[in-house]
Amino acid sequence: MDLDRVLDVMEEEAKRRNAPIYSLKERTTDPFRVLVAAILSTRTRDEQTAKVVKRLFERVKSVEDLRRISEDELAELIRGVGFYRNKAKMLKALAEELDGENIPSTMEELLELPGVGRKVANIVLSEAFGVNTIAVDTHVHRISNRLGLVSTRTPEETERELKKVVPERLWRRINRAFVGYGQTVCRPASPRCSECRVAQFCNYFKNSVQTRKV
């Protein structure tokens, strides 16, 4: 499989189809904003996250702002993301946990923070600190298995196995490309296989064709 070409096509198609993830791509490399946006994005559609993040960062621009704002006001600002009240508590705990304005830059330190799992940590490492890593969410997990790049049951396994088969220079592209394509073409249910420009590389598509022939 020419993975460079596959990623090029996925990115092109996702942008052409206005994939929600690209509405978040005005994200800067500011570690604080990347971290907060990644936490808010969990269990929330990207188009909704983009609206909430824009509203939040007009009021909260730093760790110190996050410390000073009340939990109730914070909850109202992030209303619209999944579990917004729990996330308000989480963000307040995060502000107290952080040392000054510094955002940790290692996986081990990030995982110690409230609300941070491997996906969020990998997003921060990749987007804020330029670390070559792969953030795996449900889209990345699903498409990696459909393509046949891996055969795994959990996102953690997918991250580990992808790093074995994907050249390191491409690791940071995987998340955005696969998420955008998963939102618009390779959807969880009713994937648009007939419109897919990388179907020739896809085990899922090949198996579905064989099934229809039987």
C-alpha cells in the first residue's frame, strides 16, 4: 500500500467534503489551548467542539484564567460538549494540578493530569510539541482495521501496531487524515465504499465485494 498516496487522498477528500475536524484546524500549537480543546473534544462531535472552544478561549486564555473562573461560569461556557459539567470540574482540577503555566511535554507527565488519556496526550504531544506519535480515536481504530493495516481490538493495541507498520515520518498525519475520512466517507455505519478513492487498498471493501458475489 502506498500510504503517502492514501493519506493525500483522504486529506483531499475530507477537506472537499468539509469534514468537521478541519473546522478545528485553526488550533494553534499553544500547549494550553491544544490540551483544553482535546479534553473537550472527547465524546463530542468536532463541529460542536469547535463552537465551544471558540467561545471558551474568548474568555479563558491561560492556566491562570482557568484557575480564576468559577466552575459554574466555566460549565456555562462549555455547555454543548458531552458531559460538560464533569468536564468543568475536570478543567478546574487540571488548572490546580498544573505547575504555573507549564504544560507537560512527556506522555508520563500528561497521563497524570485530570481528564488526560492516551488519545488526548498524543494529540498534545503531536500538535503542541511536534512529537512523532499517533493519536488513536474510534475513527483511527476503525479505518486502520478496515484497511488491514492492523488487526486489533482496542485503540491502545492499534496505536502500538500502527507504529510498527507506518513510517515514523507519517505518524502525525494519521489522526487528522483518518478522522476526516471517517467523518465523511469511511463512516462507522453505511460507509460510502462506492465513493471511496482508496477502496482498492481496503480489506473491508474487498471482503464486502466477495460477500456480494457469493
